Amino acid sequence: MKALSAIRRVSSDNEHFLLTICRYDFMIYLRPLTFCLFLLVIAISENVSAQAQKGDTVLLFIELDMREPIAQGWLNPEQEIVGLRGDTRPLSWGNTYAASDNDNDGVFNARIPFVFEEKEISVSLKIKVDGTNNPDNGWQKGRNHVVAINRSEKNYTRIAWGDEPEELKPTFSGNIQRIDDLKDDSLKDRPVYVYLPPNYEQETDRTYPVLYLHDGQNVFDVRAVGREWEVDETAEKLIKNGAIEPLIIVAVGNTEDRIDEYTPTEQTWRHSLKRVGEKQDGDGRLSIYTGIFITAENDTIRIRERFSQLQVLNPGESEWQKLIAQSDSAYYQPDTKITLHFQILNSKLLAEEIIATRPLRGGNGNRYLTYLTNVVKPFVDKKYRTKPQPEYTALGGSSLGGLITMYAGLNYLEFRHLLVLSPSVWWDGQVLLKMIKEFDGDKNHSIWLYIGTGEGDDMVRNTERLKKLLKEKGWKSDRMNYLKKVNATHTEQAWANQGAAFLRWINEQYKSTN
């Protein structure tokens, strides 16, 4: 992605935009507040009714009870953002979808529009507070909450900060073994799960190809995040029906260092934005920082002053976000972790330039892949009856897991077949594309490339750039499968829906080597 849209919230729906306008602008003009809400409800109802008939948009009305952290003194509603993160657009795990507390009672409200084709979907989410010096960095403790959203009902739920979802039961299917002692001194410990196909114990002379998957806690079991890929259930069914040959599946767990381990480079992030014109948006003491600013990559941000606070509108977004003061001229954006340093370089006392920075992160991808190739794979090949050759070995993952999978295919010969789902091509200025342009190695890898249109326009464009570049570099069509799924989102549920397709594809790749 470009400069300031590297991590962005996808929220362009009309009803949420109306709510935002009402929340921030109309409040100071319309009294009582109920009149504003009345107008808003009419607008939302008419818009949603028209869309619901098309089967497009369904609202979730949600209350977030934050009275406990307010009473504890660490949450300041005037300075910090309270909202939700989740796995289904317009929610995401990278950005906070803001809620509002218009009557200052400590209970925040949000109306979240979801677009889906099914009768009902399940959304995994939890509360997030964007601010500074908050416990657990503002994340609600415990597992994610899973909320069912039905097209034919009014969807309402209430979550308090201290709520924890009830314990989920394990959902392992088939013969799955957990291994906890595969350690590496340079990485945090993690579980490794090994799925063995039906009749593995009986057919003692048979050897099997192997599929390795990242984010292993989510591959076979629902308990880690409230969702799973269901690869065990899918494999069991396909193998027993004779649709695919038996295989071993190794799911390698992640850790809290997931971003570092699933990225091949350390992301250095610094951008300069120049003022466009002299128009200000505000009349208070902070108005000298307001206006329109543009990067060298032609990304535009807007800064305005409201209620003695600075707010920013990032590229491609429809929702203004609060900035938190770090000093007189430096302001922090919690959801992107970007700090904006305003530079006053003229006699007009207007900020002429913004230097945008973000802390370094990432770059341990080679350590992680060395762990896979030097620790995990040798153990699996020794303990289980595998076909250890590269032509019988596949690697797969989604999001950053898709990124590190593609990188592994370029640099680690142990993995011949690659499942690249919803890859985070945006990482570090699209460094993956630069690597592929410079790649001059073996192009015999087979690649299953996937993206959902519900993941956002940038994700789709970047994935299609990756596909185009791979073809230009010499990957033949019979070695690369590309699937673009309409309305599919960036979620475990969407990737689970592709399980049968990618297992059948891998099976064909293994068979072609015989």
C-alpha cells in the first residue's frame, strides 16, 4: 500500500458516515440530542431497508460497557478511542472501529454495517481502547467474542469490558497430535499440531506428502480465536471419500511475535507530507496544524480541529480519527501507531510539512523459516512416515502467513508447493514485489494464489499485481492457480471455505510428481 494507507480501516458505508457526522458536528447545533438521533435513525432505516432487499447490508447494534475501566482511572473517554476490532469488514484486527458515548454514561454505542450473502454470519471481535499507557495495550482480555448476525433479525448485543466468552470445546477431528518441545533459542516457544490421515496406524508401509501451515492454533481448533480453518474436518472427508490421497498436515503455532516472524524485512517507515494551499479547518489554537497535506506518492490526508482536538482523515477513509498530543507539535494516531510531527517553517505560523513516522517492526522471517526447515521439518520427517522431498512438501498461510509463504518459495528449496492466501503484499512498501522482480532462481514452484473481493480494493489490486509479476517472471499457467472469490473477507471463515479447493489442488501437484 502507499504511504499512509499501509494500515487503514475500510469504512466507506453511508450509514456509518452519517453517524460520524452526527456524532462530531451536529451535536453542538441540535438540541435535544434525541432529535439528531431521530433524523439519523430515519436515514439509516431507509438506506438499510433498501439495501437489505438487495441482500447487501445488515446492521449490528452493539453497546460497550466501559464503566469499569473509567472507574479504575486508566480510561479517559475524552482523550482516547473506544471501539471494536474484528475479523469481518468493516472491522479489522489492525484498526479500531470507533464507538461513541454521547450521553457520557460510560456505555459506548456503535452501529456496524456488514455486507454478506449468507442468511447468517458469525463475526469474531473484541473491545480495543486506543490510547497510551493502557493495560494490555488497550486490548480486552480473553478470547474473542463471537457474534451471530442474521439477515432477517434486528441484531443487538452488549459487551462489558470485563466480559469473557464462555469456554469453547475442542473441535479437533481425526488423529491429531500436539507437540510442545520443538524449541529454538532465538524464537518463543509454540505448539505444533500434526494431523495424521485415516488408517495411518494400520498402513505401516505407506509414506505421505506433507503440508505445513502457519498460524497453527487456528488450523484445527476453534478455541484460540473463536474460528478455525477446519482443515482437519475437510481433509478427513475428502480422504475418506477418495477425493484426495492421504497426506500429513503440520500446523505450526504462532506467538505474540507473529508480525516479526512472518515478515522478511524490517519495516522502516518515514514519510514527508507537504501542505497543499493555506486553507485551515478550525479556528482554535490548533488550527495552525490543519489543512490538506500530500505525500510524494500522492496520498492525501486531511487534518481538522474539533472540540480543541486534532482529527485526521486518512487516504481512502470516510471516518475522522482523533489524534493524541505527545507534545506541542507531535500527535499520535493510535490505530496506525503513526506519529505526525508538524513542522512550522514559515512566518505565517502554519504547519508547512508533516513528518510521519512509525516504530520499526518485522524482519525475523528468516529466523522463523530456519526454525521450520532446521527444527520442525527434520523432526516430522524422523517421527512420521513422510515423503521428505521438496516435490512432496507444501507450505501455506494467509495474510502475513501468505507473505512469508511466498517469500519462502523464493528462498527455501524445501517447499515446492505454495498456498498463498490473502497475502499482505503491502508490507514494507511492497518489498515482496521488488524481490520477485529481482528473482533469478528456480521457477518450478507451484502456487495457489487466492484473494477475496471483500478484503478491500488495495488487497485485491496488490494480489493481482503479484499474479501478473509472477507470470512475467516465467511462472507458467499450469504451475499457478489464481482464485478471486466475490465478497469473501479476510477471515478464518473465508479461508476455511477454500479448504477443499486448496487440498484438491495440492493433491494434484503431489500426483503430478509421481
